[in-house]
Amino acid sequence: MRNRWMIAVAGAVAVALAGSGAEAGFSVARNGGIEAAVAAPGRSADNVKLDASRKPAQLLGFLGLRPGMRVADMFGANHYWAEIFATAVGPKGRVVVWEPAQFYGDKAKTDFTSFAASRPNVTLISSPFAAPNLAPRSFDFMLINLDYHDVYWESAKYKIGRMEPDAWLRTMFAAIKPGGIVGVVDHVGPAGDTRAIVEKEHRIDPAVVRADFERAGFVLDGESQLLRNPADDHSLLVFDQAIRGKTDRFVYRFKRPR
């Protein structure tokens, strides 16, 4: 009798706690697994320092990461997210890091090879920025963290020509399984000429991102205030030391309809 009572109480507590995190959209048990992945040994000290500003456990809980998922870690050769994903998805999951060829030089290749040697569920693929080589319907979950704005960026130095966001997102849409999730985190920018704003500040108007993704066929499934910073007036380049690491950031959870 006492055991049945304890089980009932535990269930009620779990329901209450899950309800209190409604915005996050994850169960207590699942978030516990993500928190364990964030706290796991073997993460680099430099990446751990970024946790305070990125809040990875809360973010991935809100986005809906689960064990066993096949994950696309976009622009992830620095392996910040791959460190966490590899543990969080478990041995039945898979993490595919995609990195633009323009940024994947010899040092990055050596660093990532060393990193992946002890993580058999992580691999990396690379292709030109404008043409991600992601197979159709391959992923349950994708994260684009602080990089989507660069689809509007041009750089002679890095051999990045003018890209068309609609074409780039068609590839993303095709790569996600029906019902799959794409999380987008980026620096909030003002309304106006998107390419000019990206060139000057590396920021983007959240309304532009939402419109781009919805035009590609995604549905906005959730929005979080987790990384917002009202003290950022959106006027500074994101690399300016006055605001670096403290920018106002929007978080969108998009879903490919079933």
C-alpha cells in the first residue's frame, strides 16, 4: 500500500514539474539526460565557459532533443554542440556535423578528427557554404546556432558569394524528416535591408527568419525568451567586446509538417 502511495506521489510531482516547464516543452526525465550530457566529463574548458551565455540544457530541452535522434549540427566543427549531442542522443542516436568547406581547413580537420575519435556516433561532412550536402529525410533534429544570418553574407576573403536563402532552406527542409525539428538561435537585428545589416552587424531581424522558414514550408512550433537581453540595443557588431557573448538572441523552434 505504501509503495502504491509513493508511486502516486512521485507521478503527481513529475506532472506538476513538467507543467511548470511548459515553455520548455520537455519532460523532467528528458531534461535530466540533457543536463547530464552538459555536465559530462570530456568537454573542453573553452566550450564549458560558453554555457553561461548559451544555456544549453534549457535550450535543448525547449527544442525537444531526445535520446536516439539523428541530429544535424550545422556549422559545428568547433564541436561545442557535438560534445553535448553525442552524449544526449546516446549510442542509438547519431550526430552529423556539417561545416562549410570555406571554414574547414587543415587545423579544423585535425581538431575534429581527434574529437570524434572517442565519439563513434559523431561524423562530419563538409561542402561549399551554398550547397550543404545533406541527404533528404535524414534528420529528426537540426540546430542552427548564431549562423543563419550568414546565408545573407558575402565575403571575398572567405570565397562566399551571394546566396539565396530560399534555395538554402529548401535543402534544409528536404533534409528533415516529417515531424522533425529545426532550432534557430540568432542575434536580434533591426528591420531594414537584411544583407546590409548582416554585413555591418552580423545580426538579423527575427521576422525575416520566420518568414524565410515559413516560405520554405516549416511551421513555427514555439518561441522562447531564454536568451533575450533587453540591454542590447541591436546597434553593435556582435563581435564588439562591449556586447560579445551578451547579445539579444531569439530562439525559434520550427517543425516540418507530417
